[in-house]
Amino acid sequence: MKYTHLEVIDIIKTATDQDPQEVLNLWIDKKSNTPLDLKKYNHPHYVYSFPLVIDNKEVALITLTELYNVNSRDDLMLRYFGREDFDLSWDCFSHDTYLFCYLTIHQEFELPEIVDGFCAGKFQVTDANGRPFDFTVSYGYPEKEGESYVRYQWINDKTTYRFDNDINIDIETKPAGWKLGQKINENIETRLIPYKRQEKINDILQ
């Protein structure tokens, strides 16, 4: 038997005093919010996330992770990001670095135009050890064929991740990061804090 969204909400209302939509969201995201058993399985793979900041706004999140020859890649990254950001993310793999790069865009952004039709920008952030590293972001194609070399000045064949949405991210240095399994569980704990806080409030009110 299939239920409509409103029927599911009404059923949840009969079982709890919590916000039924929040309960439904948590149920839908149960897999992404279920921690890994780090004693049973080893997930030492590297991961590091850093923001793309334009005009003092964090418009996107860039994530590098080492998941070569891992069959459960989507499952691990679903748990790392959570359902909402996982669905927003674009991914690209480099055979030169053996790293996956995920681009999670939270709002539209614009970069300075270098030549007509091609936009790019240089940025600097720090890695997990507090050391700075540079990266570039670019998109588009020069309108004049003779200026196509400008695009290749921003795109390194060995270290650039080219996404299907026409955005290119070049990261020449692999930044220091974290163990993926440990970071997944930290991210899950952070996401569950609002639900745990609500459960405590409910316990006090009862």
C-alpha cells in the first residue's frame, strides 16, 4: 500500500509529539545518519573539505577524497555529506592524483572575467595542519579562438578536476586531511545534534 506525503505525516502525528516533518526527514536520511562501526571496518581513506569563498560568502564546498578501488564509494560519501549535500554534489576523478573531487554548490557565484567568455579566480585556504595551499576555479571558454591559450593557463592536465557543469578546479598540492571513517562519524554527530537537543526537550516536558 502506498501513502501520500500528507497521509504519512498524519500517521507520524499519532505516534509522537515531535514535528512530524522532522521525524520523516530523519527517517528518510536514516542511512546517511547511521555512524560507521570503526571497530568492525577500517576506513582510513584520506578526505579533506574546504570552502570556496567569494565576496566573503561561502558559496560552495570542495572535497578531496581517496576512494580508489572502493566499492562503497557512494555509501561512504552519502554518510560524509548527508543526503541534502550529497544530492547537490558534483564529482570528478583524476587518474593522475587518484583522488575524487566533490563540488557542493550552495549558491550561484560569479568569477572575474579574464577574457570574453572565460572567468577564473585564484584562492588560498589552509589544510588540516593549518598550512596554506592555493587553488583556482574557472569556467567558460574564450570567445576568440586565438585566446584559447588563456584557458589552458588556468587548467593543468594533471591536477585539474573538470566537472560536467563546466567548472574546473585546479589543486596542485594535496592538502593534509583526515581519516574518512572518523570524519564521517564526526559529521553525522554534528547533523544529529538538533534532533538530540529536541529529544532532551521532549523528555523534560514529559
